[in-house]
Amino acid sequence: MSIKTILAIMEFKTALENISLATAVARAHDAHLTVLNIGEVPSLPFYGFGGHGYVEIWSEECDQRKEDLAEVNTRMDQQLAREGLSYDLRPYLSSPEREDNLVARHAIYCDLAVVLRSAEQELESVEKNAIDGALFDSGRPVLYIPKSPELDTIGQRVAIAWNAQREAARAVTDALPFLKKATQIDLLVVDPVVGDEDHGQDPGSDMALILSRHGLNLNVRIVASEGRPVSQVLLETARDLKSDLIVMGAYGHSRLRQNILGGTTSEMLENSDVPLLLSR
């Protein structure tokens, strides 16, 4: 398995400052880079509802957003032309309700979807919808890259969050192109339950054996949560190991249940300063 087509999904306002990270990933895998620049349709103004000029104001805001998106697309085209990469640009103006479907339609035709976070605060709607659409509706893995000033490499030191579940197994397989380039691989097992129906008699060893047949060497690390959330344990351990990529299964429950209860995936997306490779 190799990565030859990458779809980078960006909120257009911060796309120019984030494109270098997507370019680095594409270059590392000698892959074609498709950039999906998304601008959100402005919300209908709350002021003057039903009054004269209400629709005209909104229409003017939409036209301005289209012009801004086109300008970013032109500047990005000029920037990428100097990189010597195979690439194409796809600017789209979309309503938030349709963003997940838009991303899914494009992500189906790639090997890896890359979502670049635009800020350090709460995830923007474009980012949430991009992750949702790619993971649930395209069947492709997602590389989520947080906004972090200390981020300079991706995939040299990889931590695998292993819980012996289907999503985690899928993530490991999807991560093989990264794992084969890594100089350090750590398999993290949090609070394992010993037994054939859980993590095995020697937790982590079964997956270590599978990966060894791919020519990979890794360290199995059993980690006790001591009452802390799993997301906190994974992030703290990854930082201690100086990991620059965490591989993990995503959203083991249904979309509805995750939205109501939250979960490890949501917590990781909100709090991680380490890139995440997510699969489900």
C-alpha cells in the first residue's frame, strides 16, 4: 500500500499559511496533492429580517466571499507552481450543512484526506464537517494536523493507540506508509485486559508480531490511566516519547452517540498538539 493521491481540506481564510504542511506530506510520499479550499456561505443577517434590502445585503456578502475565495485560489496556484509538485485546486463555496457531503465526494477519490486546523481554539465548522464527512462517508483515513508552532515533522516518531478493536486495526493498516518511513514506533496499550477476548494473553504482542512481518520494529508500552481520561494518557505519553504522529481508530460508536456523549476521539481532536492519523 502507498499514498499517491492526497486531498488537503482547508478553510480558505487560513489556507495560504497552512499549505506548506500539506505540501510536505505530499512530497514525503511523492503524491499528487489536491487542495479543497472551502469558503462558507455567509449566514443570513439577523438584522432587518424581512426589511428592504435584506436579501441584497446577503447577496453582496456572498459575492464578496466568492471573490475572496478566488483570490486565495489564485495566490495558492502561484505558490504551488513554484513547488514542483503535481497538484490541482478545487475552490468551493458551501453551506455548513453540506460540507460533510462535499468533502466525502472528493475524499472517496484519494488515498489520504488531510484536515488542517485553522486555529488553536475550538474546531471550526469546516474542520468538524471535513473530519465527519471523510471518516464516516468516504472510507478513507484522515490525517489531522493541529495548529502548533512546535510542529516541524510528521511521522518520524509514531505512537499507535492500540485497543484491540476494529477501528484500531484499520488505522494500523492505513498507517503502514507512515510506519515504514518512521525511525521510532511505540505501541501504546492503556489499561489492557488480559484474555483471548480482549487484548490477548500478552497485550500488544499480537500486533507487534503482525507489524514485524512488514519489517517494522516497535516498542510495546503498557500504560496505566490511574483514573485519567484515555485521551489525556495518550497525549501525555506521546509527548514524553516526543511522538510526532499518533495513529488511532476513530469513533467506535455511532455518530449520534458520539455527539451526545463525546468520547476519546473528540477529546483528542480538540486537545492534541500532535498530528493524528484517524481511521474507522
